[in-house]
Amino acid sequence: MKKIIEKIQVGILAGSSLVTSLTVLLIIVFLFKEGIGMFNKSQLEEGYVLTVNASNPVSEIDATSIKNVFDQNITNWKQLGGKDEEINLFSIDDLSNFYSDEQVGSDLEYLDTCMNDYVKNHENTLAYFPRKNLPKNFHGKEIQVGSISVYNFVKGKDWLPSARPVAQMGVLPLLLGTLWVSLGAILLALPFGLACAIYMAEIAHPRVRKILKPIIELLAGIPSVVYGFFGLIVIVPLIQKLFHLDVGETALAGSIVLGIMALPTIVSIAEDAIRNVPNTMREASLAMGASQWQTIHKVVLPYAKSGILAGIVLGIGRAVGETMAVLMVTGNAANIPHSYLQPVRTIPATIAAELGEASYGGLHFKALFALGCILFLFTMILNIYVQLVLKKKRVK
Amino acid sequence: MNKKALIQQIIFWTFRIMSIMVVILLFAILYFITIRGAQAISWDFLTKSPEEGMVKGGIFPAIIGTLYLIAGSLIFAFPIGVFSGIYLNEYLKDGKLKSFIQLMTNNLAGVPSIVFGLFGMALFVNRLHFGDSILAGSLTLGLLVLPIIIRTTEESLKSVDDSYRLASYAMGATKLYTIKKVILPLAFPNVITGIILSIGRVSGETAAILFTVAAYFLPKLPHSIFDQVMALPYHLYVLTTSGTNIEASRPVAYGTAFVLVFIVLVTNVIANLIRNYFNKKYKA
């Protein structure tokens, strides 16, 4: 009996140890299930239809072309593979240009009949209206709008998830925004992080190190909203004044705040790597008459190189995934960045800012999960790389 | 002084000054938030609900909400984390399974918190129909801090000398009995540091609760674990970015930031004290 109880207890311990692996697995399943779903969804706004006259040879238009039609950049059916006729655009948004209130009824109850007539009588029309007003015995035909391709998702230059009638889901500006802000952060944090790590591991008196270490840890413990608040109130106005900008919320502000946040990661991992260098190496170098700096520079740092690199990579991972602070200081304009003095928008900030307003299960919702997948994969790869590097070092 | 020594002096001083700058930076942040935040703190601020579009009144519901989230996430993460740490360190032998679990635990620690938020929303809020609730938020936050607790448990068990285990076995005690009566009591103070650090992390976490529990404004306190709550970090975010009157709500924002920093400061100091005390005691 006692044995059985003990077996059960050990079983509980073993089960607990699997929770983290299970969670990672569940994250993958749930994120990717929603994320991949976006590639099967039409880019046309949900609940709406695009229709043409039955005699129109065009039956499918891709999302970019539809946007161009509605932006008046494409005005002829020929450009869409149809007849050489001008496109006569009908949009529910401009309903009053076509029908009076009496004709469609106060609750749009007669819109079905109106649409049926309109599409029937206008051979070159492209009509956009709610699906619920699609007439039962419709004389026209519905235009199929393709779903977004992975290529267009990754390379698309516009992120306009709530644009009508077709949403534009190009990740490129967000991807570049994330990379710009993170790289800037690492470039700012790197010299300070390395200096701190080398100082703590090689130069400082143990007593000084004992004071410095908790301070660096504290820097890691401050919540990201507090960094965002600090950035918004101190760094953003400073940048605005310094560079004479209209708004201080820029990629640079994001990089500075993220740089501060990435600092502790870089310091602690690089310091560990440096301290793990065997003392015999140092002693050998010093015995040859090298100065302490020469020893650090020529012996210790090259030996600890891969560990230091791991710290930098992990710092990049932290910076890429950081949400709230970036959301608060970068201005969140989804443009392809050209300068550090412009507002940018990162992937995590986009998810945080837009998930609340995206309707559950819709294209926008799924697209935000797809962004989450990108983020997850990116940080996962960095993490695994770092751990392999650190492990190899330990085995040595 | 020869050239070699001079160069070394210059470089060492550069490093020293850069390290001092990092320290100054931390103190600048702390000073900045403390000096303005402390002015906002009063008994009313800590015990009253937000008033007049959140520019007046206090942050009581947010404090309570954060306390609920701390308790909720730890109820879940503490036992699982400690059990998991025990199994990893005491039972599993070095091998593929152990390194796989450790790899996954470290991976989980590196997952961005906004991804936890997405996951929590997909699984707890939508799939399991918990809705935006303390339960969903606590589970999400619990998973988020699980790696911290596992790691500190593992580390603290590792630091218990093998002679204790062998002595216990020699007395005829079983492995589980040894762990329960000998190893855990010895390692426990250090295990606690993991909990304390988790408290700091949970109280400051925003992205993971955005879509799982946090309420923009909710003056009444929650009645069940299926209610939404306000939380300190989200409250600070709302006050600084989307409040009705951002300028007028600044003092409240400073006060909230101060409370957050205070919690982190206290948890860090306590964790360090315990660690130092334990290390000293153990070495002696």
C-alpha cells in the first residue's frame, strides 16, 4: 500500500515536469491553428459581396487589384482581364449617389431589388454591398476574392487590416519596424553591456561586484509598462526637443528604451561566460608577462566569445518580443521605416494594439495570430541556438 | 608608467565609467518615479476607487486585482513548478529526456509575453470558455512564471550537498521520504526566492493580461474567479495612453508607477536577502 502511494506521488512529480513541454506544444497548436487559418479566408470584408453583370467575363479579382479599383488606380475592365470598358463602381458607402432613401426604404428593405436591377442594367458595373442584401434570384454573378498568399503576407507593403472593401495584410512594415527598433536597441546596449560584464567579471573588486549584480537584476525586474512610462515622459520629449521633431515617438525612442531593457540580459549572460573561463588560462597569460588588459583582450574574451554572443542573441530575442514599452514610445505608424526619427510599429505592439478590436475568428483576428506565430518562431529559434551554444561551452 | 600600463588604465577606467553610467541610469529611473510618485501616495490613493474619469481618486481596485492575479497564478504555478523541479533534479538522470525538458522550460521562459497573451486568449478565454476572467488571467500568468519557479527549485536542490541524501538513505529512509523530510526543508528558503521573483514578475506583467483578464475601468471588486479585474500595470498603461484626460491623470499615473516599482524593489530585496542568508548559512 505504502509503495503504491509513493508511486502515485512520484507520478505526480513526473507529470508536473511535463507541463512546460506540454505548454510549448499547446502554444504551437493554438497559435498556428488560428494563424494558418488566415490563408484560407477571403480578403473581402466579411458580410459583403462584390458582384458584376452576368455577361462580364471576369469572375475572380485579387485583393490588390480590388484596392486599386476602389482607389481609382484601375478604371478599365481590360486591366482585370475583361472587356475594354470603363469600370462603373457601385459602393454601398456612396448609396445616396445612386438611390434615394425612398427607393431603398428606410431600413434598406428594398435594396435587394434595387441591386438586382442595377447590376442587370449596368453591364460594366462592379457592385459592393452587404451580403444580406444579395437578392434571392440574383441576375448578376458574384466575384470571388482570393485569400492572401504567404508571399503577399510576407512581402506586402501595406498593413491596413480594417481597410474596405479588402483588407491589406502586408507584414513587411511591421517586420522591418521590429528589426530596426531591436537592432538599434542592441547597438546601444552592446557597448554598455559588454563594459559592465567585463568590469564585473574581471576588474571590479568582489565587493563592488556584489553591489552591481543586484542592481543589474533590479533593472531586469522593472516592469515594461514602467519603462514605457519613463520613456514616454522623459525620453520622448527629449528626442523631440533634441532633433526638433513634431512628435518624439520614434524608432529611436523605442531603441533607447529597449536598449535599457536588454542590458541586464546581455550583462548577466556575458558575465557568466567570462567568469567561466578557466583561471589557468589567465594565469598562463599573466605569467608570460601580458598585462591584465592584454590577458582579457587576447585570452579571456576570445575564449568566452560564443557565450558572449549567446548573451547578445538572447538580448535581441528579448527586444524583439517586448511589447508594452515599445507600444508606448514608438508612435505606432505602420510605415516602412526610413529613418530612426520616424514613428514605427513593431509586431508585438501591433498585436497588443489591435487584438481588442478584431472580431473573433475574422481575418484580422487570424492575421494577428499569424504575427504571433512569426514572433514565436523567431524567439524560439534564437532560444534554441543560445542554449545549444551555452551547453556546448559547459561540456567543454 | 609604461605605455602598456597606461593603455590598461585608460581602458579599465572607460569600463568603470560605463558601468557607473548604467548604475546612474537605474537610479535616475527610480528617482524620477519615486520623487513624483511618492507625492501621489496617500491613504485615500491606496484605498479608493478611481473617480472623475480616472484623474482623481485612488487605485484600490487595481491593487486588489493584482493581488488576486498574484495569488491565482501562484496557486497554480507554485506546486507544479516545485514538483517539476524536484523531479528534474532528484529523479531524472542526465540524458535526452532531461535535456529535452530543460530545453522546453527555457524555451517557455523565452516566449514573449504577448504570445502568452494570445495563447491564453485562444485556450482559456475562447476554447475553455472561461471568458475574460481572473481564472484565465491567472492560468496564463502561472504558465509565464512556471520556468522561474522550476529553475530556482532546481538550483536550490542542486546546492544541497549529496552527503545529506546519503546519510538519510543510510538510515533506511526511502527516496521520497528523504526528499520530503531532509532535502526540501534544507532547500526551501531558496525555493521561496523563486516565488518572490514570480510575484514581482506577475505584478508587472501587462501584455499577457491584456486579452485574458484586464478591465479598463471596473470600480467594483470581483465576486468570483470568472470576473474581470483591473490590474496595476494595465491601469498605468491606460492612464498614460488612452485615459480621458491624459494630462490631468499624470499624478495618478506617477503614483501607480511608484506602487509597481515599489513592489518590484521590495520583492528583489527580499529575494536577495534570503539568498545571501541561505548561502552564508549553508557554507558555514
